[in-house]
Amino acid sequence: MRTKRKFMKTQLTRPRKGGAAKRRRQTDHRKRLVALGVTQETVDGMNQKEVRDMLKHPAKIQQD
């Protein structure tokens, strides 16, 4: 059977995430760490992978 035009017009690739949304997510992660008790200076010195790794297990964060 033939594939109809209605089904061929659909988008085949997913849209990429934008840079503004990525920056917003990263700032939200950093704010979340500060709210959990990590100092702002420590968070500023961390890269994004370290921030995400800390947020995976928030119960293990040392609160002083």
C-alpha cells in the first residue's frame, strides 16, 4: 500500500534544545545547591558535571 501524504509531512528529527533553556537549567541547578546548604563560593568553583553529580544524591550533601 502507498503511504499517504498526511503521514509523510511529519517531522522526522526532534528539535534541538536551545542555549537559553540550557543556561536557565544550569542556573536553577546552582540555586538548588545553594538552597541545600552548599556555600555560594563552592558552587561558583564547580563545573556543571560536578553540580549535577551532587544533585543526584541530595541527602549526602554535608550541611554545616
